[in-house]
Amino acid sequence: MRRLGYVVLSLLIIISFSPFLSWGAEHPVKLYPAIGYSLKNDLSPPLSQIRPIPPGYSKNVREIPTQPIPRPMPRAPEVPAEDPVVQDRQGEGSMPATIRNFEGIGNVNGVLPPDTNGDVGPNHYVQIVNLSFAIFDKSGNRLYGPADNNTIWSGFGGPCETRNDGDPIVLYDHLADRWVISQFALPNFPYGPFYQCIAISQTGDPMGAWYRYSFLVHNTKMNDYPKFGLWPDGYYMSVNQFDPWWAGAGLFVFERDRMLLGQPARFLYYDLGSVDERYGGLLPADLDGPPPPQGSPAYFVSVDDSSWGFSRDTLHIWEVHVDWATPSNSTITGPTDIPTASFNPNMCNYSRDCIPQPDTTRGLDAISDRLMYRLQYRNFGSYEVMVVNHTVDVDGTDHAGIRWYELRKTNGSWSIHQQGTFAPDSHNRWMGSIAMDGDGNIALGYSISSNTMYPSIGYVGRLSTDPLGTLPQGEGIIILGGGSQTHSSSRWGDYSSMSVDPVDDCTFWYTQEYYQTTSSSGWQTRIASFRFPSCGAPTGDPVPDIKANGSDGPVNVSQGSVLSVTVTLDPGNRAGDDADWWMAANTPFGWYSYNGTDWIYAGPSYTDLTVTYQQPLSSYGPVEILNTTGLPLGKYTFYFAVDMIMNGLPDMDQKYLDKVIVNIVQVAE
């Protein structure tokens, strides 16, 4: 693979001597595509019957090639200036605690960076990194892997089978209940031809068979940093092209309908770099929730700064109209420019040796020259939304914060509905991924580090009712790092992934890298889920929430193991209203009431229960109401409810209730 020194030399040549880079005024374009075809496709055996290719670790760390986008350097020294939309303090709220929080794949292949990515389906979480993947159930139990990514193409032939080159992506296609996995193949790097390997699960079970594809996407231009998005009429991909010098953006659409059937498939290719090489780092819109309006174009978005030769700081939006009946009629038009609040993208003069860490002078790559994966799209019926983020310098001192946007389209054009920069203290936050749930709440995950804090994983968010431009639900930490990365390449990221569970359209799942101990390249990854308690509830209603060992259940607990039951209440718009609070359990021996301190036997019927509290509704918890071992075998159902008639009676028609089932089972011998 290309050595770091060669990358830096290439970048200097591009900026200083390239005759075809034009950093001038914006020029909207309309492009028609080149049309390509899959080189080969087949159906694999069930993955459960394919022997995993064990990751091969090497002491000589392999660096996956991701090239910087050439950006002009500032003509004069930067003058410190505070970001105009910075949020410089933590919010007063609290992010919900994690539901699941477990270890993902570590550096089993001896590579940098990890390119941490993952997605969630009805029953599985699939994580993919450089250069391995693993399949988990939603409790965090690993079902397959880690295995080299090209395991999926075992027996397929060609570079998709023989190469394992990385830059991977996994998507769950909720419209079809399928999984999509892809990585590039670079058999003659840095020269072509260049391939994209794509696999589509035959069913919703990632342990089953896969439709496998090989696409030769270009003979001379490298398909670097491929990013995918789901749209009803195709799987969309953006790349940064190099030949081997910077060659602008390439945009692709793969024929989704045929790929879902395992048939030979076409792709459309728009060489945006052939008409304007200034644009790079585009992201395709990635659909969550209901499909877009009938006939809606798909979207690509990028960010540019006035210091890069553009007239203003702006987001660019391209629209893609696909016609698979007559592919040559397909078009991409744009960009439409949406001015943003001013920002400074110049972190450390774009040097990778940037973000500080404890116990080392080696910094980490901020990757502040592009948007961060993913560009999530939602259709709320009366309006459409896209959310995205990128890293900025918040005060001119190489202090990294995360600029985030919510774009909206109500009738005609897209506009910025809200924007902000999250930098609540002196720590650096970067490498973000953002998403919105089905209620319009937003969560942002990221890396966090400084001279006094080892690289860790944080998350923050906002409810749809919070003040615009703020993330006031105070920061949570998924895991605190315990060490720094000392490798001379400084590679970090190059991306992470925030997803939303398609089952409830409420639960966020985030995966990101961290270090447990200081080392050259001993990165680890974490996978965590969390949910705003109000999501999915009728607007304004109280939302009681009860969990057993952190789960919504049902939960099996071995006799003798610890059982912890916690409750949380979101009062909705009924805060301050008088209510009866009920915490109770239906056990094999009758009903029990919780009196705020102890569990008391009530009787054989729920009508025998005694109210726990009689007081106005307010935000509550999480509070542990039970921590015990040794319960007798059997089924226990724990309840947390509030009713809005404060009379000490269980008024069912005024009750808001949640429950969790616990099965106490025999210890396996």
C-alpha cells in the first residue's frame, strides 16, 4: 500500500503544480451518466456454512489508503474567531443511559485506520471494519466472525475473492429486509483497474446466502472513500477519485431492483471531476423510515468553505433522477448552494498529526476537509429532513468541535432548519455521526480527546421540542479510553456510524473506535444502543419505562445471578399534574407492591396493590427499585405505571404503563 510520505508528496504536487484545479466561482452542472454492468454475479452458500477466513495480523501495520482532498492553504495566518453558532457548555438535560454497550471488533488485521461501521436490523447488528466483519444478535452475542471481509466472496473468483482491501460499508435495507456489504478491491494499487465488491443478503438473515457482485468501476481512477446510501431506485455511492492525482468526485447508482433478485445489474456513473474538480467528499442521502415522495430525486451533499476559493461557506446539494428504462436519460443536476453560518475547517493546516492525546506528542487525524458519514434522510409527510455533520475549529486554536445541520424541505427548496457547533469545553470532539429517530429527536456520536483525556466515545442529543440549534441533552460517555495511539501515521476514523433500529424507529445504535491502553495501533471498537424514553409515545403523554438488567425484556436470569430493576419517567406535558405512581410485581406467589423502600406482599390480585407514591409527575430516574439474587424459579412481571387520578386506586382508563418480564431459570450445569 502507499506509504505516508508518498501521500504527503502527492498532496503537495497537487496543490502547487496541478494545471487543471480551478478554485473559482461556483458553476452548476447537468450531467448524463456512463452506463456499466456487473462483471460477475452469483449466489453464495449460506454464510453459516462458509468457513470464516481468519484475520491475519501483521506487526507491520498496513495503512489503508484514504487520500486527503486537496484544499488551498490559508493565504494569511488565522485570526482566532469563535464559531458563531457554538454551544460552549453542556446542556441541562441528560442523555439516556445505554441499553446495550459491548465490545466490537479490535485490530485483528493489523491495519490503520479501522473505518468503523455498522448497522442494525430486526434481529442482528452487523459491524464491519478494516478488514473484518462480525455478526451479533441484539444482545451483543457474537454469532459469526470476526472474519476477513472477503470471506463473503469465498469461491467467487477474481479480485473480490482474492483481495481484502477495505474501506467497507454495511447497510440494512429496511424497505426489502436485506443486508448490503461492500468494499473496494485494488489489485494493482495505485494503478487500475479498480473494483467495487457488493453483496446483498438473499433474505433478512445475514447468516444466510448472499447475492454477490463484482463491478469494475473505473480503469484508471481510484474509487477512494466509498460511501453508500439507500434509496428506493438504487444503492447510491460516492467516491473521491485519484488517477493517481486528485481527479474529483465520482458518483454511482447501482441497480437495486435487479440486485435484490440476484440478477446481472447495471450501474450509472457520473464523473463530476470531469467538469469541476473542486468538489469532493460528497455523501449520498441514506433513507431511514418511510420512503420519499413518489418521483423524488435522490440527493448528494458536500460542504465547502470560503477559504477553499468559494464565495461563502456553504452546503452543496445535487439531485439525481434515475431512469432505468432508458438509463441514458438519467441526470444529475446541481449544485444548489445553501449558505451556512461561517465555520473554520482548517484543523492543524490539514495535517493528520492534529488532535492531542495524553502521554504522547503524536496527534490524531481530524479529517476536517469533508462531511462525516452518514447523510441521513427522513420523510415526515409534510416535510423532508436530512441531517449531517463535519469537524471544525471552533476558535482558531485547532480546538475541534462538531458542526451539525438539520436540512428541511417543505414545499420547494431545501434550507437549513437548524445548525450548531458542539464544543462544550476544552476537549476536542470529532469524527461524528448523526441521525434522527422517527419522532424527530437527534443523536450525535463522536470521538473525544485532549491532553488530559484519552480518546473516548461520547454521545449527545436533542429532543424535537428542544430549542433550535442546541444539543441540550447533556453528554454521555459510551466508554472512557484508557490509552493513546502512538503510530506515526496519526490515522483515526476514517468514519463511524450512528443508525436507528428499524423495529421501533427509536433506538439509536452507535459504533466507534477507542484505545484501552496506549499502543502504536491497538485500537478497539465499541457498539452501544440507547433510546429517548419519549420516542414512539403519543405526543405529550407521560412515558414510564422499566428495565431488567438494562433490557426491555423478556430477560432470562440464572438463579443466583443478580437481578437489577430500574425505572425512569418522562412526564411529557403532564409535568406537575397530580398522579398515583405504581411499582409492582406479579410473581409465582402473588402480587407485590414497592413502597419506595421495600417490596411488600399485596395479595393474589392487582386490585390488592398499594400505591407507591402520590405526588405530581416529574422527570424521574433512572432509579433502581430492586437488586437481588436468589429469587425462586419462575416468571416475574414487573410494572411501572402512573395514573392521573390521585386516589390510591388503579384507575386503568387513566393509566400509563410499562412492564418487563423476567424468567428466573436454573443454573446450567
